[in-house]
Amino acid sequence: MKIAQICPRYFPDIGGVETHVKEISERLVLAGHEVEVITTDSGGKLNKRDMINGVKVTRFRSFAPGNAYYVSPQIYVYLKKQNYDVIHAHSYHALPAFFAAMGKCEGKFVFTPHYHRSGHTAFRNLLHKPYRFFGKLIFSRADTVICVSEFEKRLVEADFKVAGKTVKIPNGINLKEFEHLNRKQNTNGEKILLYVGRLEEYKGVQYIVQSLPELQEFRLRVVGKGPYEEELRNMAERLGVTERIEWLKDLSRKELLECYASADVFLMLSSHEAYGITVAESLAAGTPCVVAQGSALEEFVDGINCVGIESPVMPDKIIKKLNEFKEIADMKRYNSKKLLMDWAKVTNEILRSYEEMREH
């Protein structure tokens, strides 16, 4: 099959959607399919055309106020001139999916919304009501809607009345990477808190920083980059905890796995998540997690290896949960097959969905 994957951003940009599209695209190529990722580059610094691990990547300039929406009507124009067996668009919360829905000529249209209903900021949330018009058009033109969690599936069906089109296929991880990954003990007695992801306000990293003055035995390791980094660094300076925070970015895969394995607790306090790949990877590495409830992250909560914090997230709640973890002598390895699915299986299920859709 000739398959187009449309997403707001792609590798080397990082994020949950970017990881999802990269993992399935490269596996579809290995399965013998022709895959083109059509995406945007708001900064104009990346190549307009690339070939990455067998995946053709085509990038268009976009207007992205506040690192959002990624307005790029060139995607519509480009798709009008192409023919694909399947066009698979990603992310309700940015406009490339809308341009893909409007621009498709032939072939089937699949939509993975990565939907969490509200916006990441007050301004984006305000725009969600008028934006719903565009969203409804995307869902109406989709032949199949793939949701990555039960939480997302319920939201999508309630907000867009598309129960007959939806199927749940969770995000994946590379399970083989974790088979021989050994937990590492810190010999100096310090405990490591870990965050991995984009640095944006809605991700809740600020609450971890605000907790550090009362968590003297912990250091915080932050892996990621984003527009909120400067504010976080300034906050750490004001609180006097700068020396107890490591800021890491652009790590190799091996280095990231080592971060998971050497952490004592992973925290993801985001208020908007349709899945939570970094939580799944932390749990696969045997690292206990603290997550914010109120999004798909709560599906990981088992009360033993992953605990939830009720909204609103506050430093005192984080401190309490971390103290509870310290009282658990022997953490059991997270072993939920329901949520920790390998990317190979995810890709096979998506491919099966493509094939079934084309048969009807």
C-alpha cells in the first residue's frame, strides 16, 4: 500500500504524537509498504525533504503561534495532487489533520486524534469552541477513528458521536529494550526523581520543582526541552534548588533508557494526555510512577507501582505520595499486558484496520 501519515511535527522533534508516527511508519516500511510522512516545520530549519529509515518525509512551512495549531494549507494543495491507498492523519489539536481531511482525493481516511478535549493553555482552551467546527469536519470525513486509550475513546464518542467508527489501539513501547535493562542503585544514597517529555506548563513539571525544598533526599532529573524551560529554571533559582536539578536534552536512546533504569520515581503530572508513552516506558523499566489523575494517565494507576494524584495537583500532594513510596520495601515489576503493548503489535493492528477498511 501507498500510505501517507500526516502530523503537525516529526522527528527530530520530540513528543508523544511524533513518537507514535515514527514508530508505526518505520515498521510499515519494513512490512513492505511505501510510507510518506507529511508534516510541518515552523522554524524553517529542517530539510524540506528527507529519507529517514526508509520513510519519505515531506515538510512544509507553517504558522505556529505559541507552538500550536501549525497552520499549513500547503498540505491541502499537496494532497490534491497525490494518490494514496490510505491517508492517516494525527492530532485533533492542530490543523494539519484538517488540511488532510479536506485535501484527500482517493483512498481511505484514518484519523488518530490523540484527543484530550481541552487546550493546553487558557488561550488555546478559549479557541476550542470555534475550533470544534474544524474538528467535526475531520471526524465526519474519517472512515476509521483510532483512539489510543479507553479514556480518549470515551471522550471522542461523547463529543463527536462517532461510536460506529472508533477502535482502540494503544500506543506501544519497544518491549525488547527493557528485557535486559537492569535497575541501577545510586551509591551516594540520593534518590532520583525523573521527568521525561516536552517542557510546557500543562505538563506539570513546575509542581515537582516546587516540591524540592521539602524533599531534601531527592534530586530531580529533567529530560526534555520546550518553551517552558526558562520559566522552570528561574523558578528553581528562586526556590534555591538549582543545584539539585539536572537538565538533559537530545539524549541517545541508550542514555534515555539508563535514565529510566537509574530513577527511583518517575513523575508525569500532565493535565492533558491521551495515553502517556513515557509512563509506560518507566513502568516497563521497573520504575514506580506518580501521575496526575483526570486524563488517560489514570489508566496506568494500580495503587502499587503507579499511584495517582487528584486534581488540583499541589506540592503537598506530591510530597505525600513520595513518602508513601518510601514505605514500600519491595516494588513489584509492572506487568500489565493490557497497556504495555509492543510497537510491532500496534503496527500490525493498525495495518489490519487499514486492510479491513479498504475491504468495505
